[in-house]
Amino acid sequence: MFMRQVLYISVLLVFGMMALPSASAQEIPQAEMPAPEIPAPDIEGPEIEVPELDIAGDPDTPPAEIKPEAGKNLTIRSEADRAEILKKLFLNLKNAPDATAANLVAEEVWAVFLQSGSASVDFVLLRGIAAQTRGDMKLARRMYDHVTRLQPDYAEGWSRSGRLAILEEDLNRAVADTLQSLILEPRHFYALWTLGNILETLGKQDAAFEAYLAAFKLYPEHEKIKERVEFLKEDVKGKAL
């Protein structure tokens, strides 16, 4: 299902890539990402601070439905292990009763996404995140490029690279890297959000709606994803009429 949506969006983009309009980073919506429960590496500069989602309620009190997953050991030891853990987490994310519970599950999903299977690749990625957080885009770009070269089958590396490309005002690269992330991990809701941002900026409202809708089906309690789905649904519906 998600792969078909990615391919559909890819086809739409192929015909528009040769004439992408100039767009600044400010024109593209910025999503807030939940902070993963992974310690920052010992590197120079400030600690990694990934913005948290705006959530309602007490994040320290997950509902009973989420308790079995919350706080579990999410260390990935094999691809089979990763697949099984993510299957359970995405089911919990989809069925979370409210934003508070969903945020807790999303943090666990990030904890899995940030594990490449290689300690050195993980270190380089986190160094890139730290650099981007403090505004050092050149270092962040070098780190993300190292990650995608060292481990080209690591979806999170491509997702981070694609988002950084937006800040670099390189929409061609933003599209290519984000799509590569989704080919590797079609359930990457933040990559879907990024793709929706790009498509919306390019005026491809129908395709943006499809990208946001795919993210919404994975993470229905994400406030900003819900907002874009509702907004574009009216726009798409109006065109249909």
C-alpha cells in the first residue's frame, strides 16, 4: 500500500523535477520530532536536542494499552528483531487512544529508527543531528553524506539528509533522498511528512494530500499531520467538485 503511494508520488515528481521553483526553507512547514530515548555521543558542542511533540496530558503516565511496550529494551540485534519490534510499535502507534500515548510510542519508534546496526554509523548520524541542531549545516551535510555512503540501506540517514536538503534549498536532493528513505522504510512517517511539505510547496496538492494521509494512517494522533490532512482534504474535495 505505502509502496504504491511512494511510486505514484515519484511518477508525479519525475515530470516536475526539471523545473522546480525556488523555495526557501521558511516556505516549507517544519514538523516537530519526538526526542528518542538514546544517549547523545561524547562529541564537541551542545548535546543533541531534538524538539519534542506538543502533547496533551502527562507523558509520564502512559495508558494501560501502551504499558507493555513503554520502557522496554529496544536494542536491535538483527533485522528480524527490528521487523518484529516495529510491527508491534506501529500497531500501538495506530491504535493509541490519545496524543500522550502516541507520543510515547513514537519515541520508541525513533529509538529503533536511529539504530543502523553499526555503532560507528550511529555515531556519525548523531553527530550530524547535533551539528544541524546548533546550526552547523556544513558539518551536518558531511555527516549525513558519510552515513548514506557507509550504509546506503539505512532509511534514517536518507530521511535526515532529505530534510537537511530543504534547509539547503536543494529541493531536487530533498525529493530524491526522502523517496530513498521511503523505499527503504515505507512507514517512516516523518519522511512522508517531509515529502508532503515538498509537494505542497511545489503546488502538487493532490500528491501532498496522499503523502500526509499515508503518514496520518501510521500516526493518527500527530496534531500537525492531522491539520494538513484536514486542510488539503477540503482543497482536494473542492477541485473534485
